[in-house]
Amino acid sequence: MLSANLDRRKKYTQMVLKDSLIQLLKDKPISSITIKEICERADINRSTFYSHYANQYDLLGSIEDEFLEDMLATLSQFNFSKEEEVLQMTEKVLDYIASKRDLCQTLLSENSDIHFQQKGMKVMKELIYKNWMTISPVDQETFEYLSIFVVSGCIHVIKSWLENGLDKSSREMAEIINNLTNKGISHIVKT
């Protein structure tokens, strides 16, 4: 019983610390946020903070990793060998992002650090590699450039979609992203 209470307390402490950092990131960059500010907002003392995290960057990394793990769990449900499943997977990812809109906007904002985008790019690059290599193999060098181009574009399209208040449905955005990725800009822009 004591162990369960300690585990519950640990989870609660980590949750309030994460929530506190996310709230602070809405107003200022991670480099300007102090441990003292996080602790005051969370109503946690500094020694408790340090028993869980080394610093504010470690806490932010934990938030980012948790988000990406959850997203990967969502993605692992799909087979990349069929184009219609790629569309469905993209839509599910966008549904997931929409459900965590506030967190995503904060992690993609200028106040966060670049590591989240880099981690996200690495995850998406691995998924794209699985998809492209089963559909139409390309050499490694071409794949590197192509994946950077596609993933960077997707991140910025999603960032814009969030900033625009999710003005399109997840399905519409999935179709736009997949058409741009698979068929290029000439498919979208009719001359």
C-alpha cells in the first residue's frame, strides 16, 4: 500500500511539474525559465524537483519524449504498404495532434527548444523510410534529402494548421499532406 501511494505521489508530482513548465513556456523561452519559477507554479519545493529532473531542459525532454511515445503508439497500429492506410495513419496522427493542440503549439513554439522538432523529424523520417522503401525504393542519399524536405514541410504545415485554429478537418489536412508528399505540388495547384 505504501509503495502504491509513493508511486501515485511521484506521478502527481511529475504531472504538476510538466503542467507548470508548459504554462510558463506559453509566456517565455525555456532559456529564461528558472527552476524556482517552475516550483512556485507547481507548489513543489526545489529538492522535490531535483529528485525527479536535473533541470528545466530535462523536464522539457521528458514532456517531449512522452508525447512522441504516445504518438508512436498511435502510428504503430497502421501498415504502411497501402496508400489508403497511409492516409488513415496521417489522419489519426492529426487527430492526436488536435487532441493535444495546446501542448503541440507550445512544443512547436519559439519558446520551446529545437530538440522537439529534431526528435519529431527523426521519428517521422523512420516512418517515411519504411513507407517509401516498400513502395518505391530510392538510394540512401536521395532519401536523406527527400525526407528532410518532406518532414520539415509537414511540421510547418501542422504548425500553421494549429495556429489557424484547426481551420480544416484532420481528414482534409491528411489529404493535403499526403497529396503534397506523394504527388507533388502540381497535383494540388491546377494551372
